[in-house]
Amino acid sequence: MTRLIYDGTFEGLLTAVFEIYERKLNYINLQKIGVASTAMFEDVINVITDNSRASRVLNGLKKKLSANGVQRVYIAHMSEIENEENNIVGFIRHAFDADRNIEEDYGNRFVLRISEIMVMMRREKHRMEAFIRFQKLKDETYYAVIEPDFNVLPLLIRHFRSRYADQKWMIYDIKRNYGLYYDLHDTEFISMEFSEAKSATDVEASYTEDEEVYQHLWKNYFKSVNIASRKNTKLHVRHIPKRYWKHLTEKI
Amino acid sequence: MNVDRITEKLNILADAAKYDVSCASSGSKRKNENKGLGNASNGICHSYTEDGRCVSLLKILLTNHCIFDCAYCVSRKSNDIKRAAFTVQEVVDLTINFYRRNYIEGLFLSSGIFKDADYTMERLVQVAKKLRTENNFNGYIHLKTIPGASDELMREAGLYADRLSVNLEMPTEAGLKLLAPDKNRQDMIDPMAFLKKEIIQRTEEKKLFKKAPMFAPAGQSTQVIIGATPENDSEILQTANHFYKNFNLKRVYYSGYVPVLADKRLPGLNTAVPMVRENRLYQADWLMRFYGFKVSEIVNTQQPLLDLDIDPKLGWAIRNMHAFPIDINIADIQMILRVPGIGLLSAKKIISARKFGRLNWEQLKAIGVALNRAKYFITCKSNSFEKRDLTGTKIKQFILAESQSKYLKNQQTQLSIF
């Protein structure tokens, strides 16, 4: 077993794949730097990210997979789910070693795992599209805070741009400390200093006049549409897991 | 804005609208135009009520004043309740402000009938028109069409709304006569036929001229109330099938009757909402629309009722044991879709994956097949499979014994009170 340690970037992961083939390694364990190892006797390689090697691997992948297949690999890595590196590398190796496109080989555990990660990412993205609650601030910006399970913010750009084209908005991931800001023309990634990051009371202080009115009306609406004689808490919580409640106006 | 007054209106008119179960916001193709507000192409449930239903649209009545006296309806004329009415502008403001905060996908607007059908319909159309033309709103709009409204108004409604619906209310004409003597089934069928014709014609035009306006791009739907009248499941599903086939409906919704009124024609106030039956009807509906089942395979004169203990697909399978077992590595997709425990996604994955090699039990499980049900009906790359010659009834017993039905559990906790 050889342990490869990389810097956590996508290029780093592709460089690691290059090393695996160059050194003809078979049993490997790829880990992000900083992850503790429990094994005592093993070879350790520190992968040094190399953009030209990474792009050779990427070009090779493009020949073996459809554009969508390559994107799956990228999104699986972007998800930042811990310890999925070996599954991603397993998928890449399976793609390189096969003589045809393996994207739909669901009998293979790596292909199936990548498709599961896609489902998890898509679900989380969809949840954000549903559960984001904007609050209107005095400067006419609609502001929302999120804490998604996975790193889905980059996947939200297209949806929110094409929906809220005529209002300024900001979506901030406080778990990963970066956000998206749309200024009526472009969207850009931003990050705020910790002291600047708006706490709940600061946000309330900068509401527009009607913000509290509409929050109040929405909460009332939410109560009124419930049919008490059909109460089904299990189903309710399955649809909106409790960890999302703290940012949902109607559940606060 | 008088917040208290608006709040009161919203409470009354949302409460009165909630028995309309449609919440779909998908199926439209409306895009954001000219940097306006919104689009309607996604289908997103923004929240869920405590009864587990999706909240996708601002679903309200324009007013709950009504000249009709339908026995099953909270807003009926003779019911002594608070009445309220929104102005057109109030509905527009609520919709826009909820939408901008990402609370909703759009508006579902219905109404009690005041004065007459056309007068009411005209107000509904005004709201949609104002949203589209003055507010540049591209979100989803579902308008209820009022039975008996003129073709002209229906046509205008179709130009602004994504979906239109006319509720049949009762599964059969006899049921309607009994509970809604003021209503006439033909008044519901006529607009459906008109909309069907119009939608087809406009779609043709749209193919020829890209610029031709959209007309109800998310189609039309309807709703029937279940359990208020004595129709059996066979009659209900036959009706649904008839409207799917002849009126190109996108959806038929089944609304389990919630006893809200005392009336000797209706089930008593303490009657439970038929939630399991409603669920089985939706499952049957899905089998008809996505799984290639004919309605007569699900219910027929020998089997007029859906089995409440098991889903209708399992029900069909155990009545048709001669069709099984099938080899998962050879069978065509139509047959795989008929295996209990295999859904649409799993079936597609199986078809893709088996091109790379024959599949075994572990792989099927990993793909997402519910083997506890499927194992009685399939074989795969393995020597172990169900070799006993089991009857359908036996299989049903086995499956029920090892699965903890969510509905069964509910019943037990209810019984333990005594």
C-alpha cells in the first residue's frame, strides 16, 4: 500500500493520478494533506501539484469520457466530502483502463459511488434553491445565509442569476466563509472578514421597512395552509431536515 | 399597508384554499425575459407544511364569498364563516414580495364564485395580466378556471397563466349531483375540451412561429375528492384514465376528503381522512402514467378496490405470478418496470449497467433495488434465487411480515390508546 498526500486541489488530484501511472502503483491510498494516518508501515509520496501533468491527465480523461462524465469527476471533487479521493481515483482508473466509456457501468462500485455523490450534490443544490430565504436590506440587496452539507455554492450561480435578474442579491456560506454577490450585471465570489460577517442582529438592524411585515405574513401563511387533521411529523422532517430550520423564516 | 387587515385576509383566504391539493410548479418553460423577475421552469417545493405537503405556490382564494352551496366545501354559501376578499393589487404585491424572498415559485389563484362565473374569472385574469404585463413577472401562475366562464376569458387566461385547471370535484356525475346540486358536470367538461383544443392549436403555431405567444405551457389539471361519495377505486381510476386520454391532462389530483362540515349526505365529522387510500390512488396513477400499466390491470370488476396493505404494483404482480420470475439480465425494460421493488431510476440503471456484464444480487442492491420485494420475482447472475413455488398470497404474507408498514404502525399506536 502506498500513501499519496496531495494538497486538496483538483489539479493536485490529477497530478496524483499521473504519479500512480508513472510509478505503476497498484494499491494506493490518496489523502488530503493534514489527514492523520494510522498505518505504520507504508510508503508515503508527497504529490507536488504540477499543472502540465494535471492537464495531460485531464486531456486523457476527455478522450475516455463524455463532457458530462468529466464534469462528474470535477463535481465529485468539489463536493469536499471527506475521504472520497480514493473513489474518485478509482473511477478515473476504471475509465483509463477500460476500452470503452464506463460512465454507465453501475455494476462497478466506483461508478456507482460517483453517481451517488452526484445525487447527493444535486439534492443539496436543489435544497438550497428551495430553502434559501432572502432578507431585504436597506441598500436594496436581498441577503441570505446558508450552511449546506456540501460545497454547492458554485452550482447555484446559474439558477439565481436567471431567476433574480432584476434585484441585487448575496448568498453567503457561513460554514465555508465565502459568498456569491450579484450586482445586477455580474456575479462574483466574495469573502468577508470575520468581524464584517453580518451577525443576525446586524442584519435585522439593516432591514428595509417592509421586511418584517413580509416575514410576518409568510409565517402566517405557512400556518394557515397546514391541515391539522393530516399532521404527519415524520414526513415533514424528512422533507425539511431539522438542520435547515435555523435559516428558514417560517420555522424560526 | 394595513398589516393587521392583510394578515387577517391572508389567513382566511389561504385557509380556504388549502384543500386544493395541486402544488405543481414544474412543466412550464417560461424563461426570464428582458432582465425581469423570475422564471418558471424548475418545480421547487420551497417548504413543507406539518402535514408533509409541499408549499410551492402562494395558494389563495381571491375571495371566499360564494353563491354556490356545495356540501363538501368550507366556503359554501350556507356555512357561517368569516368572509374576505383581496383586491387585485393586494394579490400582486403579496406574490411579488414573497417571490423576491424566494418563499414561493409563483401564484395559485382560485376563488369562490361571486355574482357569476364571468365576473369572477375576469378578476382572476386581471391579477395574472397585471403580474405579467406591469411587473414583468415570469414566475409560475396557476389559475383556476371557473366553470361556465366564457371562451374569451379562458383564452386570455391561457395567455398569462402557466397552468389552468377545472376541478371535477366528484369522480362521477352522480356524486356531483348529490353534493353540489348547483354545479353541472358539463360546465366543467366544456372548458377542458376548449383548453385542450386551444393548447394543441397554439403548440402547432408555436412550432411554426417562434414568436407566437405561449398558451398555458404547463397544460391543464383537475382534482377529484376521494371518500366523500361512495365511488370505488375502479370508478375513480377509470375517470382519471378517461381524462388523461381524452383531454390530455397533465395531472389528476386525488384529495382525501377532510370532514369539515356536518351534513347528512357526507361522512361524519369524526371520520378519518382516507390518507392510505389517497396514497394508493396516487401510486396507481403513477403506474398508469409512467410504468405502462393499463387501468384495467390495476382495477377491474373482479378487483374494484385497491389493496390498502400493499402497493398496487405488488398487487398486480401477485395476481400475475405466471409472468414471473424474469431474468434481470435479459428482460426488456417494460417487464423490469413491473417488478415490485424496482423503480424508474433503478430500471434505467439496470439496463445501462448490464451492458458491461451480468448483474448479481449485491450489484442490484447497490443500484437501489428493494430486494425484500423484488427477490420473489427475479433471477440474476447467482445460483441462489427463490426456488419454492410460492403463491401470490404467500408472498404477500412474507413481505408484510418482514416490512414494517408505516401505515400499519400508525394503526397500532392508535389502537393502543384503548
